[in-house]
Amino acid sequence: MKTQVPSAVGQEPEIEPVRCTSIQERFLELQRHNPTSSLANVAMRWQMKGAVRDQTIQKALDFLAGRHEALRTRFERSADGYSQIVVETPPRLSLIDLSQLSSERYQAEAERLASLEARAAFDPLVAPPWRTTVLRRSPNDAILLLTIHHAIADLWSVGLIAHEFAQVVDALERGQRPDCRELSLQYVDYAQWQSALLASDGLADERQYWRRKLSGVCPLDIKPSRQRVLDAGRNGEIRSRVLPRLLTDALQSLAQQEGFTMYGLTCAALTRALGRKLEADEIVIGTQVANRDDPLLFDLVGPVVNTVVLRLGIEAGSDPLTHARRIRDEVSQALANKALPFAEIAAGIELSDRKDLPLGYAINFAAGNVETGQAGVIRHGDFQLVSLPSATTGCLYEFSFFLVERQEGWRISCEYNTDHHVAAAADALLKAWSEELEAQVAPIESDLGNANPASKADQPTGDVVAPLALSLERRLPNRRPTRPYFQPCVLQSEGKLPPIFALSNRSLYYPLVQRVAAGRPFIDLQWADDAELPPLDQDSICRIAADAVRQIRAHDPVGPYYLISLCLMGNVALEVAQQLKSLNGEASVIFLLDTVAPGYVESMSRFDRFLRRVQLTDRIIPDLVARIRKVRSGDMSIAAAMSQYSIIRNNPLVRMIGRDGDAPRPRATNEDFLNHGLMDYLLDARALYPWKPYDGEVVLFRSAKSRVGRLFVRGLGWDNVVNGQLRIFDVPGGHDDMTREPAVATIAEYMSWMIDRREGRWSAQRAAG
């Protein structure tokens, strides 16, 4: 049964029209030329978990529409172009009851309805072009379909809508008013700003760059692979392959070592694959940039995304890494000139030989995590939105390539135009892409020669490519897929300012959140219950940090990043900052609570290390007594207690007895392991960690009760690690009191001051006032 739920939003006078932005006009023109087309749609779907009433859903949509003017915008066309008008039209919510269907029929019907919703066109001139449908299975389980026109939102906007929807639903179901901060900017403000920018000479350098870059470009020739080409529409289908975790890790390690972003590295491999399969020495690709560098745009719903053109040459005989370095420079230059709208970039230029392409170019590439939450899950209280695969709205291009990181590895995908091409064409391009990615991390002869062209793994069904995993296994015997080391705990979700990420072995930072995280998210990456420690070697900290980096970038792919950590976890935070810098190019600010720098103790003479340990005996004995009590009470085994001491753990006889050359370790489900065993492991890992100088800012908060003297310098060795600015602040209390009052008050004060300085909200004059 399908019903329309009445809305609480009333009808009010319309607001004065504002000229549309370039991207709005592009998609409105696309709609005008083909009114029944869904190519301008963005279709997303989530599974809703948790008891939520239909009236609550409608009220939440009303709240979002009242909060974001873009969701109350319709359009009108005149001889001068398009204008946008903010109106007071209630959001459209349809409720479809599927509770009487069997599980199998429910899934089939949900798929059918999702496809219909995605492919249903809007008329943006009549009403705000977005709609929501709920497919109800039970009071606690439903599917939420959100279909929205590109003229009022981009993918970033959809993520904002989903997060705020979950927050508002949770608040309303608990009888509370949604606590959303007032927006500083609405989309019409952005539209007026862009109009003024384009009318000025502020983009003169960008115009010159693109005129020079695209001069003499030859249209890319894409021949249909279908014998019988269909011109009735632009239907699409998505084909995918999953890169093995081994290859994913190797690529990320290469990116870190060579100063690549994953975008640049994978783009370079794609251009080589396309050049090989299309027999071309130059590839023209369109790619999207979020275009939200200004924090004021972080919470703005509306199409801010821009498309830039990559004109990438392929030099015959160049090896994969040489090619990747050149492509990195080309991509960097293009992204540095991303402010000029695509309509001006491509004005008067033929980018493809096909005349029927809606946007004028044939191949698109996008990289990044397009999910709208941690691991595709948005959680507020008892309410959850779990991301589901989107239904296709049609294919704007001949081939659109994208990749998203999953737990099992990067999933590379190709959406192709089924009216012009067969599935085998997309499969062949995906296979060539994966081969070029593997060639970047090893010689082609050693890896690709081992792959069996006729193997089942060459069929891109979404399975891991087995021959590739085997070849990497021989090269990287210690790199194997693991469970995540960290599990995110969102201590504060709302706020438009850059988030703070904490790394911890257990929950520590609740007292700090209330003081320092106003207006910004605070995510605590806590050691996961089912995490398995990696092998103890020089890459141990790097592996653990890589998992934190993946989770941080899934939440915020842009940065800047603020990291905080206590004690030995601070060494992991240092490696996280190094990896983020290599991926994003921007140094993080690291806040360390009583953390000894890597290399500080290890560089001491054996006698000094012994002397230092003797001075710490007053901590060792109480710790040993506490463990003996746990053994006697049965809360801890003798083996677990003893294996947590390095003198036992590193004993050759114990290592010989231990399986795989490692002494047995307690699992992370043991709270004592979190407090002692994990820390002892990190102590051993720090001694092997090949640290390198850090160019960013580091703030060290040191306990006022810490020892002083030759073996306990005030900077704890960080002056040898930090090439950037190192600040040291004394905090009242002991080491175990760093996340309690009154230490928290001191830490919060200096953290807020540092962050305000970095984000431009602090000045000496303002402080004096």
C-alpha cells in the first residue's frame, strides 16, 4: 500500500530568484533536452534499523527542508538562463508497506522499486526535485530510498543529509528537539559568490592554464563494442573486481614511500590500461573534485562539486613508476586550477568523437570512499542507516571508472553504457587496470607472468583475484589480511569544523570531549575487541597505523587532521600522521599525552637503559603484585601474566615453544591485555619502528609528576623527531591522571588555543580583548 504522509511545512511566499551556478545550469539543460531522462538523478538507499514511526520520518524531512534552502528550491528558465527560487513546498515522502511479503519476495520487490525510483525523472521547474520512499518490512526494519536531482545536491550533500536525518530521527524519537547548529551559509549565498567570482578577474590564471593545457587536444575515439548499437537511451551496468588486501596494502605503502595519493597512483595505472586497450598515446578523462576547501562549505547542501579534465599522455617504453610520477605532476596541476567551472574549461573543445555524450566526454574517473559513514554505517542512538548499493540512474559516459575501499581491499568498478558496449569490454578494461596496478608494485615479468589468463579469477564477478594474491604472498610473506585493529567510537558527531581523532586502547577521552570538541566531531579509535596483533617486526606500527588511516579517511577524506593519543599509542599516532601527510600532503597536528618519542630510550647505552629502568622500579613492583592477585583469583593465567613481560616474551626458548615463532598472546577481549599486554607489545614494536622526522606540529603534554634528570628529559626525545614546531606544556597530576580533571582542563585550554590559531580564529589582539 502506498500512501502520502501529510507534512507540517506550510505554504509561504517565495523568495527572490537567484541566478543558478554553472553546474546547476549544466544539469538543468540536460533535463530540458530529455525531460524523461534520469541521468541527472542521484539515487541512494539505506537500510533503516531501529524503531521509528512514519510520522517521525516526515517530521525529520520537514526539519531538513527547513534547515537547507537547497531542499526547498525549484527553478525557472528565461532568455538569460536559469534562476533558483526558494519556496515552502513540503518534502515528498511515500510509504510502501511490504511487511506481508516473504523474505525472498521482499528483496525482489525492494530491488524493483529501488530501480523504478532511481529512473523516475523530475521536473525541476515545478517543485523541489527530490523525494523519499520508505519500503517498510517491520516496525524496526525498512529501506530508505533517497532520489535527488543533481541541480540541488552532489554526493557530499547526500552524505550530509543522511547524517543529519539519522541525528534528527533519533532526537525526535526520544522526544527531544534536534540539536543542529545554525548554518553559516545557504546555497543561494554560494551561487551569488560564484557569480561574482566569475565576473571578476580572480580566475584569470585558471583560464590561461586550461586554454594552454587543452590546446590542440584530439577527440578521444571510443568505438562501440556492440554489433547493433542502440540509440534509445543511455542505460548502464556496473562491473567490479576486488583487489586483494595484499595488493591494496602494497599500493598504499608505495604511495606513502613515493609521495603519491591513492588517487594519483590508481589514475596513472588506469591511463596505462586505457592506452593499451584503446591503442592511444593520449587519454582524456573527466574527474570530479569536491571543491569544499573552505570550512564554511562543509555543511552546505547543494552542488559544489566541479569536473576538471585530465589530458594525460603515455610515453612508450616508460616503466609504471616513471609514468606514475609524471601523472602525479599532471594531476596536481589540474587540481590546482579546479576553481574554474567545467563549462568554461571545456567551452568550444571537442573531448570525444561521440556527439551524443551528455557532458561531452567519454571516460570518467573518481576515487575515494563514497559511503556516508564509518564502514557505510551511520549510527545515532538506537537508530542506524546502513548503506546499500545504489541503483543505476543511467550512464552519463561511455565508461565511468571508480574505486572504493572495502575491508577486503579496494573495489575497482566500471559503469558502462550498455546501449553501446558489451559486458566483456568493461571486463577487459577492469582486468587491464588491475594488471597495471600490480605492475606498479612489482616487475611485470614476476607477477603478471604467473597469472593464468584462462583462470576463473579473470572473470570480474567481485571475487578476489587469486593468482595476484599468490604472487604478492611470495613477495610480502608477513603481509596478510587481518581484522581491523581499531573500532570507531563517535563521542561527538555534530559540528562543521575539522574533526579530532583519538587513538586509544580503551575509552579515555569522554571528559575531554565536552571541553575541546564544541562545533567539531570527536572520533575515538579504540582497540577492537577481536583484533589480532600483527607479527612483531619493523612494520608492526606501520600496519596498525594504516588501519587507523583508512578509518580516518573514510570519515574525513579531506583533512586537516588533529590527532591525540596517550602514552605508547602516541607512537602509532606519529606514524598515522606520517601516512596522512603522504596521502593528503598536509601535516597533522599531534597532541601527545606523556608519550616517549621513538628512538629516545633505544638510543641510550645499555647501562643508561638499565639505570632508567631501575628508577622506574616503583611502578614495576605494584604492577607485578596486581598481576599476581589476578592469577590467584583466576582472572588471569600464569602464561598470560608472564608473557606480558619482555624478559619472558623475548626469551629464545619461549619463542621456540610459541607457535609461528611468537609467544602466545592474550586476545584483546581480555581487559588486562588492553591495559598491559597491548602496551608491552607496542613497547617492543617501538624499539623496531624505523621512525623518520616529522615536519608538522607536535604538542606534548607532560605530567607535572614525571621524573626529571638526564634520563628523563623534558621533551621525552621529541625534539629529535619533530622538524616542525614542538610545544611542551606541563599538566597537573600523574601519568594515569592525564584524562581526568584537573589535567583535562589544562589540556583542553591549550588544544583549543592551538586549533584556533591553525584555523585562523585567534589573534593576539582578540586574546588581549
